[in-house]
Amino acid sequence: MVSNEKIIQSALATFANEAHAVAELANTVDMEAYVKAVRMIASCRGHIITSGCGTSGAAAKKISQVFNCVDRASQFLNPADAPHGDYGMIREGDIIIIISKGGKTVEMERLIPVARTRGASIIVCTENPEAPIVRDADVALILSTGPEAEPEQCLSTTSVTAVFALFDAISINCMMLNGIGREYFKTVHPAGGVGAMLAAEE
């Protein structure tokens, strides 16, 4: 029988673990590589294609959605479908963003030579600085988030929270560099709570 007290203790430990990892990004992310990634994405004239497997894939989908919100045309490349013809979405001038905690996902390794052949640039986000995908990337964003909040270390919890925070920061930087403001959102985000807020200002 798990007591209410243990449930609350677990929740508080998770909150503290994930908050610490996000705060530590300020001390662990290579800011030179970060700025290079921001400027590449902000100036991209092609598409921002994100990809990853499992939880990294779920993160890649969310990242793609946020890029679309800030005028960076983006789409998710399903790594299972990619070698069955979906590599064809890659064009010269695109940027491929690969999310892989361990950096050894076979599908991600296979994506890189195709991206090169098709003329795309590559940004990798991983916790493994020795991974082959790091060696072949234009920019590598290396995260060091420590242990997962989940005690068995089998679920991507803290690590994926840090990935979300990193790319939220990149998206906001793209807004800064490209002058994205409320007038832009009135056009692309007219629905929901944001749309209602902006409409009330008129």
C-alpha cells in the first residue's frame, strides 16, 4: 500500500529534479554552439525537419509545432517511414534537427548521409558527446541533465523536459531575431485563448 505521503514525496522529488536540470542548462550548454544553432534556424529559408524515436520523437513533434508558431516552417520526419520514401521531403537548404538522448539510434545514424546528399544542414541534440551523429553534425547541442526523475532510470523524464526548455529558448530567440510580435500572431494564431486575447486588444 502506497501512502498519500509517499505519493506527495515522489511528486515533490520529481518537481525538484526536473527544475534543477532545466536551471543547470545555463551552466552545461555550450553557448557558442547554441548561438550558432539559433542563427541557423532563424535564417533558414527551407524547412526545419525534426526527427527522433520514442520519447525523443514526441519531443521532436512538439518542437516542430512551436517552430511553425514562430514563422519557421517545420515538419516532423517519422524515422520508421523515412527510408520508405519520406526522405524525399528533405530539400537543399533545409535543416534537420535530430533528437537522440543516447545518440546511437540506428534510424538517426542512417538519416545523416541522406541529409548530406540532399543538401540539408544537421543539428544534433544529445547527451552523448561521443556519438557518431555528433561527429557528423554541423552543430551539436550536448545536454547534461543528470539522472532521470523516474527511479528505475527507464523513462525519459528529466532529460526530455530539458530538451523542451532548450528548444523553447531557441524558438523565442528566433522571434527576437526575426521581429515576431503580436501582429504576426494575430494572423497565424487567431483561435483559442491567444486569439481571444489579441482580438480583445483591437
